[in-house]
Amino acid sequence: MSIFKKLLASVGIGSAQVDTRLYHESFLPGDTVAGEVHLTGGELAQEIDEIYIYVMTHYERETKDQKAKENCVLLKYLISQPIKLEPGENRSIPFSFQLPWETPLTMGRQPVYLRTGLDIKNAVDPGDSDFIEVRPHPLMAKTLEAVKLLGFQLYKVDCEYNRQLGRKYPFVQEFEFRPTGRYRQRLEELELIFFLQPEKLEVLLELDKRAKGMLGLFAEKFNLDERYMRFHLRADDQHLTAEQLAARIGALIEQAIS
């Protein structure tokens, strides 16, 4: 290859193309993601140092009274070691990896996507992005249904920066509910956070009590009106009905606000 052609390849002119094709596009946290990366050579041969997939999402962070979105890499998975792709060559590389248990659910407008890239020295990175659906784990789904049965309406789902509660990542996914039933006169809001692990689900509930009188307004101003609760569900709790779980959660709420 002439020096001129090598230069063209290094700056990404006539470069390789990448297309990631998933066998499935809907997952639970902890599921196996599988598919194939299809490579198509460009006009010139290129050395590809590595092929990788990022599992990406974003969260909101407040600084100086303004909110900004920050990207977060949930996982970086190496698919291939260095290879040489000839002009016009088609190559398919299968892959599979486990989706992190902490992957946020794609509810509301929360995105989760795979970003595939080719690491080509001194070249423009040819990439491909694929959005996926992340559904609630059965224990999560049952908890959400139980909270609904208690008369709470889900109105907001987002990922917020929180170093105190965040564990593996610097954010938590918050599920915010408004009371529409028996708790309407006693609570302003209910927030729920999930911490899913292979053998159990930890649930954090935050109750925002409705202010009453001057003492209540003082407590509300200084965030003294909030109550926190925590409970765990294990694999053998999947036999619980949503009604049974609602009764358990309802008892915790009554204990916290009484």
C-alpha cells in the first residue's frame, strides 16, 4: 500500500463499517445479551486494534441550580482482539455478555443502549448504537403493582446523581408516585428505589408527609417530613400475590407515618 493510501486509511476515508445485530432487543436486568457484530471492509485494508461494546445510559446531575445529563458506561465488553480487515471483506463475530443487574429500566424516557466501536489507530471510530428495552424483574414488577394497589400513581421515572445511595454507579433510578387513594390527605409523595441482586431485591421507600400547621411547614422546609423504609424480597417471595405484598408495604407505611 502506498504512503498516500495508508494516510487515507488512517484518517478514516474509505474505512470499515460496523453493524451490531441483536438476537433479542428486550431484556431483564441480569439477562444475557447476544448477537453478532457484522464488519464490512472499506476501500482500503485496515488494522483494527479491538472491537468493543459499551452498555450506556445517562443520569441527571444538578449543579448551580441547573440540571445536566451525564453519560454513564454501565459495562465495557471486549469482543475481539486485533484483526486485519481487507477491502470489501465481510466478517461476522458472535458475542454474548451479561447485562449488569444494576441496569436501569427503560421506563419513562430513560434510555439504555449499546454502543459498538472499532478501535482503529489514528482513525475516525466507526460506531453503531442500538437502543434496547429493559423490563422490570418479576419482583420489581410485583412491587410496582402492589404500590399501585395501595392507591399510588406512578408519574415520574428518572436516574438522578446520588453518591450516597448509588452503589456501583453514581446514580439511582427513582420511581416517583403521587397518592390518589387513602393516603392522599397524609402523604405528598412516595419514592421508590430498587437495588437488584442475583438472589434478592432490596427496596428503599421514601415517604414525603403532607405538611399540617406551622410545625408541619417547618418540617417540610428543612426536609424533616421525609421517612425512609427498607425491605427485601427473595426468590421464594415470587409466590406472593400483589395483594399480599401490598398489605406488607401498607403496614410499613402506616408504621412510618402514624
